[in-house]
Amino acid sequence: MAIDADIVRSKPADDLGRRVAAFTNDNLFTGAPELLHPPNPYRRMLVPDAVAEVDFTRPLAAGEATGHRALVAHRLLGTFYEADTVLLPEQGLGALRGDFDRFYGDGLRRLREASLSDLEHFAFALLDDEIDVTGAWSTADLAAYFEHTAAEADSGEAESLTAIAAARRPEVAADTYLVQLALDGLTEASAMSRNLGGAFGPEQSALFKVFIDEFGYGVHEAKHTTIFRKMLRSRALQTHVHAYWNFYLAGPLATNNYYYFVSRDHASFFRYIGAVTYAERVFAPSFVNMIDTYRGVFGDDIDLHYCEEHAHIDAHHGRITRDEILLALAERHGAGVIPELVRGIAEARLLGGWFEQDTAAQIRWSDELADYRAPDVDTGPAQRVALTADSPFGTRSHDATVVVAVEDGAAELITGPTAAPEPMARGDAVLVPAGRLYGLRAASPACVYSVRVAGAVTPSAS
Ligand SMILES: [Fe+2]
Ligand SMILES: [Fe+2]
């Protein structure tokens, strides 16, 4: 007997906005004046005002993957997923015990549980439109498709690394990219850990072999997150979860969340395997490229052990996941599962593209900000925001290109984790292209800025 769809959908999706608003208005998520988050993994700015603008009844559409609605959804999803992992501050819980209790406690947990499936649908339903896998696939077809996508990745351009190399301030650009990697780097393999339980034969043991490498074979100093933090430290960047929360972009957030999404729901297990096999395969060459770029920017003034470790071990993981998991599962479970393995490969490839495009676009815009000074057009409806020195700092983006103009007082425009704040006096205006992440903080006791859809306004330099 089929399950009654009305019972399954007992929480209508149009109620999602109300549940999400209740979550984001919790004191843990309403922010603080500082740009970076302190060593407290339970507090992260979810920008309730920006969340309130989003219509949650209409899932993200193709082409919206790195826009404002995507940013809002993926900040929430990332918070939901990490609340299902164990986060403890390095300095000890001490005075944060109350925040721990609240973050993991019954109230927020019930809101998460009541929202998660609908929010996943909101954020990832577009994958069904973007990727179409039809027809009969054999194991040989799967192997050929995998080799094709891997070869394409090997010969393709790493858009973010190109943007770093071309930047006027390559150090700042390189930090922006590092910070995007921190999203996964500081909690590495947490999604993978959700696929280790159960009983699925030799492929389960092969996956465990990959997993235990990510955990340094139980040696904390060798754990990938530990060596990732060494890289951050060598750039004088903060190393705690998630100091740079305000600077994670929608594309990287979506990529990270995707692995949680297909790991939480084991109906998507074969998609996960396709995706993780693709990721492990393309990591090694991409870290070789990253080493080249970062040595070019920083010389010996950066610790690239993390990249060297991955350039080495992911060549090995690429082989294990392809031969001992992906192709082995296809052989064992047959044609019924192969289209899902293919779908996972295609999805990981697509999401990797979102990560690169979004990060490269942010690097370029932030680096060329001076060219985006715009005339302050006082036509059209404006959204006005008042700030004081005590206002919580948050970042956001818009689904349309907007002009941000200071109308009263003085402000600073922040566009990246280590980018110099851009001073904005009364009357100054900057063009913010659709999808670009920015935040303003007051540089006078109080200031007011406006946000208008840009229409025909073009950057002053063009
Ligand atoms: Fe790793
Ligand atoms: Fe790996």
C-alpha cells in the first residue's frame, strides 16, 4: 500500500518561512558587532532581516545557485547539519555551556527537525532540473563517463586560482579562497562519517580506509583538519570553527551542504558515492595547482603541508573510491543503481563549478572595488538601513545588482575576510553585482545607507 502523501506532507512547505524565522531570531544567530566570530561554534550570524525577505514557498530555480536566496538557505542548512555533529571549543566549554545547551537543545532541535527536509527541497530541488540521467547504463559506461569528467577537470581552468594570480592584491585574494576551504577544512570528513554505519560489504571497508586517512589514522597531529589549521595559522588567519562565517559564499556553502544532504538520506547513498569518488579524484591535481599559485603569491611564507598531503593521498583515494567503491558497487548491485552513481558524479562536478565561479567572482569584484564606485542614483524605491557602532555585523548579497549608497554619516564596506575596509562617506555609492557578498559597518557614531536596484547604472570605470 502506498503511503498517503498528505501524511508525508503534514508540514506544508509554505510554513517553512515561519519555522526558519523562529530559528534565525534565536539569540545565537542574531550576530555581534565584530567582523569575525569568536571561538564559539554555537553562535553564527544568520542575518534575520535578510532571511525575512526570502519567499520559502518557491524552491531555488536553475540559475539561482549562488544568489541571495541560496546564501540564506545554505547558511541555515549548514547550521542545521553541523548541529548534528559534535562541536566543542578548543579552549574548553566554560562559560559557553549555556550556548552549548541552547544550540543542541530541544527547542532549536525540534525547529531543525521540522524544517530540514523542506529546506533541503528548497535548496536542492534544482538539481533535478540541472541534471538528467536517462537510459540504460552498464558498469563500462559508468567507468567511461567517470574518466571523461575527470579528464575534463584535469584540463579545465581553476577559475579561482586564475583570479588570484591576476589580482592587484593577490594575498587578499588568496585568503578569500583559503577561507572558503575552511568551511570543509575545519570539520573535514564529517559528512563522510555518516556513511560508515550499517552493513554493505567490502565497499564499506574501503570507504572506512579513506575516512581513517582523513582522520590521520587516529593521530590528532596528522588529522587533516589539524594540518589545515597550520595553513591558516601561517597566514595569521583564525583557526576556530567558524571565525569566518560571515565570509563564506553561497557556492562553497552549497558544495559543503550537498555532501551532508546526500549523506543524511541514505536513499541518496549511491549519489553520495558518485560524488565523493569525483571529489577524491579531482582533489589531487587541484591541490597541485593550488601549491603552484600559493607559492607564487607567498613564496615560502605559507605552510602548504595540507595541500601537499592532499596532492599525495587523494591520488590514492581517487583510485580506492573508483575501483573499490564506485565500480565495485556498480558490479555488485547492477544496472538499477548505476544511474544514481552517474548522477552523483554529475552533481559533484556541477557544484564544484558553483564553488569556483562564486569564489572567483567575489575575488574579482573585491579586488576591483575602486572600479565599482557608482553615481548615487536617488531614483526608484530604496531600502534604508541605519547602523550604529554597536549594530551586529552581518553580510549578505542580493539577487539583483544594487547600488549601496551612504546617505548619512560614514561607513566602511567590507567585501572579504582580509580585504581592507572601503571607506564610504555621505554621498558615496558602490555598485554591488548580483550575488556579491558585502557588509557595512558604521565609521561614525551612526550612519544610514540605502540599497536600490541598479537598473541601468554601470560602474564608473566602464
Ligand atoms: Fe582530506
Ligand atoms: Fe581524501
